[in-house]
Amino acid sequence: MKNSFIVLFFFFVTLYSTIAQQIIDWSPEYELTFDDFLSKKTKIGFGDTYQINSTAGMGFSFQMTNYEWMFTKNFNSKVTNTFNKNAAVLVAPNLEIANSLLAFANYQFDLVELYARKFRQKLYENKGAFSNPTFFQPIYNEIQSELNERHSEAGEVSNLGIKSEVLKELHQEVLAEIAELGDFCKDCKPPKAKKNIEEKVQ
């Protein structure tokens, strides 16, 4: 019998109907619209409160044999950044605020992608042939903590996008950082590290 192990780990879980689930994978070409907020709680033009729950989140899962595990270093495709349309909520008293919240949701989706790429990079840099299958746990905890802190700070300083110029500046910073991690998109293959001559001689 072939000795193998299966590891399934999901960091981001959203409860939703399996009948009509609509999940969007992050793409540089895709921009969220009001049509992506399908929760029954979504309301625009009522009351005087506003709320945004974009459901963008990072996930990680893999399944492989011991042999595959030893020789696998690129986990880019195993780290996802998705948006759950059925669970997404947007509540605003008017269209102006609704547009601000939508802009913040797009910022958040891109922010999650940035940290998904940071996570992929850390996995690539830290995975060894004999690494324990749970080696990624502390890495994830660190990345998720940084993501939560940055998201919270952005929401506070931009008032969830109401301060549009502030959010625009924050968003441009995130997009620039995403571009710097071009080797760590979901479908990308990171370049192999080149050993210097001294290391080869030793």
C-alpha cells in the first residue's frame, strides 16, 4: 500500500447555500459591482446606517503523497483569494455612500490578494523537503494578523471609503505592492533561487 497523507486546511469559511453559491476568484481584471452583493440583507436607500461585509477571504488547501510533498515547493495554486457573492452585504442610506462602500470592498479584495501573495512567498521560501506538513500554521497566523491590522486601519482612516481620497491613496499603495509580488500570483511559477559559486563549491 502506498504510504500517503492528506492534509486539508481551510482558513476562511463562510456558511452559504450549496445550491446557489457563487464564488469569485480574484483577478486583476475583475472589479466588484453592486450585483456582487446578493445577500438579502443588502439594502440601498433605506435608513441612516451603513455597513459593508465583502466576504473576501484567503484560503489554503492541499492534498498530496509523501513523495509529492518532499519535492513540492510552489504552493501558489493552493492559496486562494475568493469573494462569496451570496453572503456579501452592502447597506447604505444613499447611492453616494453605497459607492464609497463599494470602493472599499474593491480595496479589501485587492488587500486580501496582496497578503495571499505574501503568504505564497513565505511558503515558497520556508518549505523544505522534510518540513512538517503543519509548517505553514505560524506563517499563516502572522500573515493573517498583518492583514487584519491593515484592513482595520484602512477602514478607520478612510471611514470605510467615505473619505474617498484617503482610500484612493491606500488602494494605490496596495496595487503597487501586488505588482512587486508578480511571481506569486495564483497561477505563477516563482523563479528558482540561484546559488552562488561559493555555495556550490562548498
